[in-house]
Amino acid sequence: MKFFIDDLPVLFPYPRIYPEQYAYMCDLKKTLDVGGHCVLEMPSGTGKTVSLLSLIVAYQQHYPEHRKLIYCSRTMSEIEKALAELKALMKHRATELGHEEEFRGLGLTSRKNLCLHPSVKREKSGTVVDARCRSLTAGFVKEKKERGEDVDLCVYHDNLDLLEPHNLVPPGVFTLDGILRYGEEHKQCPYFSVRRMMPYCNIIIYSYHYLLDPKIAERVSRELSKDCIVVFDEAHNIDNVCIESLSIDISEDVLRRATRGASNLERKIEDMKSTDAEKLQNEYSKLVEGLQQAEQAREEDQFISNPVLPDDLLKEAVPGNIRRAEHFISFLKRFIEYLKTRMKVTHTISETPPSFLTHLKDLTYIERKPLRFCAERLTSLVRTLELINIEDYQPLQEIATFATLVATYEKGFVLILEPFESEAATVPNPILHFTCLDAAIAIKPVFDRFSSVIITSGTLSPLEMYPKMLGFTAVMQESYSMTLARRSFLPMIVTRGSDQAQVSSSFGIRNDPGVVRNYGTLVTEFSRVTPDGVVVFFPSYLYMESIISMWQGMGILDQIWNYKLILVETPDAQESSLALETYRTACCNGRGAILFCVARGKVSEGIDFDHHYGRAVLCIGVPFQYTESRILKARLEFLRENYRIRENDFLSFDAMRHAAQCLGRVLRGKDDYGVMVLADRRFERKRPQLPKWINQAMLDSETNLSTDMAVSNAKNFLRTMAQPFKSKDQEGISTWSLADIERHEAKRKIEEDRMMRQEHTNGHKMDAVTSSAFEAVDDEYDDDIDQDMMMLDA
Amino acid sequence: MASNIGIDRRDEDEVCPVCKSSRYLNPNMRFLINPECYHKMCESCVDRIFSSGPSSCPVAGCRKTLRKNRFRAQTFEDIGVEREVDIRRRVMHILNRREEEFDGKRAYDDFLEQREEIIANLVSRSDVAKTEAQLQKYATENMASIRTNQKIEEQEATSFHARISLEQEEARMRRQLAREELENERREMHAGREDFLSRLAAGTSSDAASIARESHKVQLRKSSARHSEQDRLRQKQAALRGSELKRGTNLSSVENAGPSDTGLIKGLRKIKTPEPEKPYDPFMGYLPEKRDYVTLQQSYPSQYLDRLRKSTQAAAGGFDLREYYSRTLMEAFAGLGCFVEEEIAERDANRSASAANEGAAMAAVDL
């Protein structure tokens, strides 16, 4: 279907369009025209990705700038889905236009997923694959081969050099599977093909980290031009991604292995001194001159890149006390030993980077400046030594990264040493957390560099929180509601059990037998009335375990077993995926199953329970974070002092976005239906924090229910939903054809005209009124503004 | 800073190399080292062997004489690092030049590398005697600058600690303020609601809506007032902090002086001693006593003046002929009726004191 937004022809790959998709595209176009960042919340399962892609592709092809699109998503499967959508879209465009457009769309993921080398691809861990790949593809290895030495090379990588550098893959869209197949056919490395083709792509689809994590972004995304359109999809967790990209945890094991790495390096240096002292001398003289930056052509095979953001890099020569390789090794050793002594402390410590640095200087005479150059110096050393088995130096690299970060940033970071894993533990297992508290630090270069950044997800409410936390101004903030021909999902808040006692997962009463029993009956009842799959979310693994064992004691599990198979998510990914598989099978054959999972776990973030896989979702308790965590406390304090976000506001915002994410799991399209239950007394007051589309569908009468009322409501709802439903019923209401769009446009135009005219006449009237009356009006108006401002403040 | 280093409880099978008692049997065992030889032994061994005065190290092959008072607990796990840090402490104490004292970054970097080199020599026990001698020489030559630099460092440390503790105190205050604020807000909201309810109960059904609206308004006004109050407080605090910081920086800027180049360290910045300030000059460089053309002589032959020279009256009245000479000469050369350009050209051409002298004499005669 083809339609126009203003003067822009948009080709949409489906014959019908949802009204919210149309509104979304209109707003998106406005943002792109104006230039600036925007935050858009669109209900899950309403075709966000396809509307985004079809608008931006149309925009790219229609305007002469051909702005590149960088589409960032969260997981592999989402990237793959987006690529498939893009492929379908381009096919549709080709048939509509009658010719293939010159267009490239590629997706990038880690080497592990894109490797073809027969032995390397069998490795399980990503870091090992990276290291082995590097040892087969690095520049110096190739030089060695040319010198006639016997070293292994990757055939797939070498074949790339035989091709034209700007035409490694033909134009078109390749899914990840597609590029793997193409690579296998033409015997070329898919990973490096994509990496090298990135400057020539119209659309790049990859994970957030390639843009946010400075360690990767510097290498991968450096060449992207300023006018790129950047989209962060599923961005409700983007602040956490930003924070994680600048945070490091160091355990004792890492330190031990780092020591070993340092001694290995020392040995290597000795070897090199006796065999090839010239190379070391060359490196040294380069460092003396401060030439390394110019020479460092940030190659693909670089060991590590600098972990700090490009703005914070020091453009100077390496300080004199780590210029010589052996001095640098002794420097590293001292630093590691210092960290080891810190690890022996038996109480929790939280301190700022400056105080850490002072203590470090008191004890070991390590100054800040050389510490800042640690990562850079290590990279240079590793390159000089031409190390092959790089994975052994992984811990050393971590330490160097930590050193550079701690010496670079003063504000917005905190060091927390936790000697014990939990409160009750007696065996120390110390971990040094170096935590970033400010999400704005990592994302700032992105906002500064690119003119349009679009942040979008199914659950972003409250919208104003994100610009505040990430430190940008949005030209557009919009939340779309869901147009439905029938009420296809039923959100309810259950605050009481059948015995009218309030239910809540708050710490004081969460283990009361009464509350546990009430939750138990809620789950039992819903497993009785709901066909097929039921998903239950708990606030934490700990609570889930305790409540399940209590249910076992009360015989509640036995009752559930009469209706459904019970499956439980665990922290272990493989066990969970097995449970999920079994759950799917059970939903397809038989009476269905019930899945117990955790609101912050893997299931809540990216696994869809469409159609019969999820007919009801229960959220037991508000999924607050563990508030006793030191890191969270530090972050809350930081938010309060710097962004004036109160502790409780942030905690409740965070809890509600996770709850909304859980609820969104069951509704994956307009023909889907499902019951959503929020079972906690506290949800009643937090209702305004739910996304608009959920909030609108919730009736006031359904915000304070007891279990039996909720069950009878759900029963009625499911019965109605079970009636046959033809897609024709939706037409004109929740799906639009071209005619509908035109009608809508015409209506909007008439409306606009009317508004204009009204304003016009109003203006005339205003002139006519006497001055005293005018003042009175003015006063009134002022008062209103006052109120509005107060509302904002409040 | 928190640095109490606890006992590592994991190495339970640690054994004292001297008496072979293990931590398993004696959980309170502490290990000590002596910076003479860095051999580890347990506290009871130290007591046993060294209580009666200095003795030689019990470790086989090491014949160093140790004293009890030098024994101390070990900071780092790795003895090599421990030793290196000890050496470093000593060297850094002596070679404590600061970056400001060097000509440029390059010179400072060279110094840093040289220092590392010295430390590495001492650690690896190569060229110890020579390096030690160098160090000793440097220390005696540059006593003053070492002292001043140490003082600066100390000052920096104390001011840093003061700032940190101030910041912590402030953070604590802010935290408390936030908590109080939350508490107040809650209490006010509660009070407001109660007030609203009681008024509703007292009033008639007709004005219920207006009461509700009013109470809502009151709440909003209160909250906005509170916010503006907070803002004001915060600004005040920020201003205060700024002034504190400024004072801190003032403290740390201390004049440093010392000998410029020393044998050991290259590239030190030449230290210029500032010239002493000149006395105040009201004539901006013009000296009334200075004469370009003449030198004042003791006496000039003149009949007219002879009379005065002899007159006791004039002498008693304090009349000084020299005053008179100088005034007259001044008037004669005051530039009346002469052209400066010509004069200058002339002066440049034949600039000689004798000519001037003659001129002066002639002038005097003419008078």
C-alpha cells in the first residue's frame, strides 16, 4: 500500500495499516524534518519496527541526503527479526516500483555468531572466539606469513583481500543467516565483510553496545557520519546499558589471573630483549615522541581500545615512568598487588575515585597520570610483542581498563567493595565494583554526534524520565494508545484476596501465611479459568523460591497440577530455555501450562507469549529492585543530588517499567488477547505510571478488585474473546485501508481549518473587549499558568 | 581512608618457615617481615629469637643481623612488590621534583623515566653502590628544594583530606535534608487531607466541590513554595562551596625556590630570582641632580662673586654658592632658545665630557 505523508511517498508492505502506526510515522517524519531527538512509546505488538523501517527507507530514498540509518536493538533475535522485516519491505518496494533500488542493509553481531572457520566456530565462549580469530587474522601474523614463517591464517578472511574493498557483498538486504550462507558460498568471512562494508550501507542493524560501549564503539562506529539517524529500539532499559558499559567488577580470581598474565608478559619481554631488542627500542622511541596516536591506525585486530569516551582521551605522550616495557610491567604488578590488599578488607567500603587514588598513591606511589594511560600502553605493548594467544591476557586487560577509567572520571562514579556475597555469608568472596552512576555519561557522545536520535519502546512511561536521566532535550515525546475493535486485553489490579485481606509483596508481610495463601488461590483460580498458557511473574528469585516452597506445604501446587503443568525459570539460561520449550509444547498439546518466572529475568525481557502461549499474565507483587544493594543506593543518591529525581520516584518508575514489560509479553498483536493481572495493594496508587495504552484500557471499576471478582471478570472476558472474530470487523477502526487514511487526512485538514478560523475570530473578539475585562481575563490566565507550573513542580 | 587490612582467612594451611607451626593450629598467627632481608616468620618466632637483642636471621643461608624493632606486618602479598615499594618510598622521598619545575613535558617525562631506572637498579641489585652514591650526592646538594617540595606535598594532602571530609559532611547534610523534606511533605499532606475532610464534614453538600478545589490549590501552592525554598538553599550552598574551593587553591600555591640545575637531573627550569623593587621615582626617570652637559665644579672664577664669597653675612645667613652655581647652570641649559633636534645631532656628533666642561666654564665666565 502506498500513501503520502505530507510530500513523502511511503510504501508500506501490508495492505492495511493501524492508525497508531500512521500517527507514529507522521511524528517520526516531523522529528526527522526538524532534527533533534525524540522519545516515542508505542504499544507492543503493533508493528513498531515495520512502520519505523518503512518510513525511514522512504525518507532515505526520497530525499537527496540519503541519511544513513543505524538501528540498534537489544538481542540477536530482535536484530534478526528487524533484518527480516527490512528484507520483506525492500522486496515489496521492488515490486511496487518495478525496479531494484541500489540499497544495502546489513546486520552486525559478534564474531561468535558470524564465524565460518571450521575450528574457531566450535568454541563456546565469545571471548575465546574473538581471541582465536584475532590470532588468525591480525596484521602481524600476515606479515610473518609473507616472511615465510609457518603460521596459520584464516582462509575466509584472506579471501576478502582479493575482492574490491567497497563491494564485498552485492547490494541488497542480508539477514544474519543470509550473510552466513553467502559467506559459505563465496568462502569469505561474514564478520569482516560486514565490518568493512559498514561505510557503504544504507541501513545498519546491530546491538546497543556497538554504539554505547566506548571499548567497541571506537572501533566499530567511528566512521559513521553526523547526519545518521540513530534508533534505539526496545530502549526501556537503555540507562542500564549505558551504566553497564562503563562499569567493571573485579574479583579475586581476575586479580590472580592478571598477576599470571603480568608475569607472562615479563617473560615475553625478556625473550624479546634477547632476540629482537630493536622492536622494543622502536616502540620506546615512538612513545618518547608521543607518536603512537598517529601511528595507531585503530586496526580491526587491536587488542583493546580505550575504555573512556573519545572526549576524555588525553592527547599527550605516555608519561615517562611507564615508557619502558619493564617499568610498565612493574607498574602493573604494583597496581594488582595493591588491589589484592584492598580485597582483604572484611567490611563493605564505598568511596569516590579521588579518595581511591589518594590511598593508592600513599601506599604504592602510583600517580594518576600514568594510570590514565594504562589501557593505551598495554595495547601498544601487546602489539609490539605480537602476542598470539590473547585470551590469556583478558584479566590483565580488565585491570588496565579499570585503571584507565578510575583515573579518568571523578564525578558520577563510585567504587564499592563487597567482601561477602550476601549478608549471611561467612566465606569471603570479595568483589570490587567500579560502578558508573550516571547514564548520561556514556550516551552523551551519541547525542552530541548524531543529529536525530530516536528512542522507542513499548513501555517508556513516564516519558519525561528518560530525557532527565540521559541528559538530553527531546523535540518530540509521544505515547500512542492502541485502537481496538474489541476490548482484546483486560488489565486488572487485584488488591485483596477472597477473604478481603490485602495482598502485597512488601517486605513486612510477604511471608505471612495469609498473603501467601491468597496469592496461591489467585494463581490456582486463574489456572482453572484460563485456557492454554499462564505466565506468573515474581519480584525476585528469592521470593519466588520461598513462596513456591510455602505453596508446596499448603498443597496449592497440587491443586494447580490438576489444571496445568508447572514450569519454573531459573538463573541458569539452559535450564530456562528447556523449561520454555516444554512450556510451549504443553501449550500446543493438552491443557496448557503455567510458567513461574522473575520480573527482571530473561523471560520478562524478550520472550513473547503470543496467542495461546500466554492467555493470562499475573504479576505477583511490585517488582522493586533490591533496595539494600550498595550500588543502587549510591545511584539513588546520585540521581537525587544531580537530577533531582527522588529515591522513591525512581524506584517506583523502575518497578513499573518492569511490570509493564511483563504485562506486554502476552499481547503481541491486534488479533491476540489476554488477561493482565497486577496483584498487589500498592499497584492501585501507581496506576498513572503504567503506559498510556494499558492505562486507557483499564476501567476504574477494575483497579481495586478482590480475587473472586477478578476471576469472574476474567471468565467473562475469556468467554467473549472465544467468540469468532472476523478481520472485517476491525476495518476502519483498528486497521485502515488507503481510503481510511485519506478520509482521516481530510478530516484533520477540516479540523485544522476550523481551528484556524476560530482563532481568527477569537482574535477579533479579543480586540473588542474592554481593557478592564481584558485584565480580568489576563489574571485568570496567569493563575492557570501558575497552576500548570505547580503541577510540573509537583 | 579505610585501610584496615584484615587477616586473610583463606590460607589456613599457611606454615611459619621457622617454627613450622601452621595457621590451622594457631589461628591468631601473624606474620612479620624485616626490611633487611624480607624473610617471613611468625610473631612468636620474632619474640623468641630477637627479644634478647639483635641476632642473625634464622632462615638458612641468610646471615643478616636483624633487630626486633624493625619487624613489621607485611602490606603486600608479594614480597618482591613489598621490597620495591620500600625502595620506592625512599627514592621518591629524595627525588621529589614536581612537574612545574621542568622546562617542558618532555623533560619531566625524562626525569620520571630516570627515576624509574634508579629504582629498578636498586630493586634488581645492579649498580647499587653507584646509584646510592648518586642519590646521596643529590640529597645533600638539594636539601632545600627537597624540603620545600615535601612541604608542598604535605600541604596538598591535608587540603585534599579537608576537602573530602567537607564534601562528605555536605553530602550527609543533604541526605538528611532530603529525608526531612520527605517527612514534612508526608505530614503536610496528611494534615491537609484531614483538614479537608473536616471541612467537608462541617460544610453543606453544595460547596463540597469548591472546598475540594481549594484544598487542591493550597496543596499545590505549598509544594511550589517548598521547591523554591529548596532552590534558594541549594544555590546558597553552591556559592559557599565555590568560595571554599577558592580558599583551598590559595592555600596550595606556595612559592618554591632552590638551586637550578643539578648533576643528576636534566632539564630543570631555570629559576629567576625577581629583581628587587626600585624606590619610588616622582620624576619618572628625570634626575634633577643629573647634568648632561656640565659637571659642577667647586668654584668658578668671578669678580662679582668674590665679594659674596668673602661676606660673613651671607655665609651666616646660610647662602651657599654651590646652590647658586647649580641654579644658574640649570637656567643656562634649560633649553630656552635652543633647538633640541640640532642639539641632539650635535651631541651625538661630538659627545665628550671635556667639551661640555669647556662650555660650562665659558658660560660661567660670561656670567
